[in-house]
Amino acid sequence: MADDLDGDDDLFPVGDTVSAQDAGNPAAGHRARLRQRLLAGGIDALADHEVIEFLLMGAIPRRDVKPLARALMARFGSLAGVLDADGRTLAGMAGMAGMGEASAAALKIVAFAARRLARQAVRETPVLGSWQALIDYLHIDMAHLTVERVRVLYLNAQNMLIEDYHVGDGSIDEASIHPREVIRRALDIGAVALILVHNHPSGSPQPSRADIQITNRIAEAGRLLGITVHDHVIIGREGHVSLRAKGLV
């Protein structure tokens, strides 16, 4: 595994000019310009590869990281692809000069922070009253997964999130998600409603016949015991689908 260069954080030196620490760095002027554009601009101040470059600057303080940023974008296809890549995969990319644990951590912290901010927004308000916040959270968390993941969001009588339960990974069918077990867990934790969630790694969120069938079986089991299935949301890179909105729940 390649080791990152150790050093202090170069990202925000004192003042607006190149710092003394950067003086011997041939890329220092470029770094200073990136900082200025970031601080003066909005969300589109930096191109996607420049966002990756900026994050790497702190982990690799005295090296031109533009080639590495472009190589990562080419390898993973997009900014989201880089930031959502497995941390161990990133750290183990010894063939890319400068990649190691510090570089991988510098990239992964952004995805972690985004997930926590989105999760906090979901937990602080009734889920059904802040639907877009929920969709944003689920998309950040699941849209770029390479495996199919099944989750159940359990809600109380005020539609506040009690538990975001990871059922498992794999195709959604009765071999991986048991209707009675889903409802039993709701009873065990005092939930009165739930939302099923899973992702489609293919990118398209359109529901399959199995998606619809398992949703209806869980909804039927819930009705018998007073547990409401509000929805089944399918997340894909191309967007999301609500089975409730399609009249399938």
C-alpha cells in the first residue's frame, strides 16, 4: 500500500497569498487559486475533478495532485463515484501515486459528513412531512451502492423515525426479507408504521414484480397487527420511485 506524504494542512494558510510552507511547492500558485475560487464562489465554483483535487491537497501537501484527481474520476466515473467508493479500495490503489490511507480518509470524510447531515434532517422532523429530506438522505446513502441493500424505516405514532434498520444485502424476495420478521420487529420496538427501502445498482429505480409482491405481503401482514406500510421507496442513480405514488401499495 502506498503511503501518503505527511505534513500539516495546506488548505487554509494564513492570508491570501502563497504561504511560506508552500513557497517551494511548484503547485502552490494553483492551490492558492483553487482556495480563492472556493471561498469566493458558490456550489459550482470548482469542477468535479477540482473538488477531488482540493480534498487530496490536505493529505498530499507538496505534490501536484491534479493527475491523481483526474485518474480517480476516470476510474470511478464521477465525483459521487469517487466519494462513495469503498475506503479500503481507495486506500489500496497503490498503482496511483499518492494514494494510501490518508488520501482515502480525506475523500471518505466528505461522504460521511453528507450522510450525517442528511440523516439528522430526517430524524428531527416527521418523515411524511419532510419527504424530500428523506429522499435526499436515501439517495446520498444508497444511490451509488454496488450491491442491492434492503432497509426498513420504522416510525412512531408521530411519524418520527425510530429505527433505520438494515435488513440485509441481496435481491428483495422472501429469502432475504420475511414479512413476519419485518412486522415482528415493528412490534418489538413500538413502531406503528414503516417504510420499505431498497436500491437498484443497475441505476433504474423502476420496480420489479418481486418488489411489488413482497411489498403487498408485508402490507397484508401489517394490517392484521395494526402496522401501516406507508410506502416502498426504490433508489437508483437515475432517481427514485415510490410504490405508493404509483398506486402499488
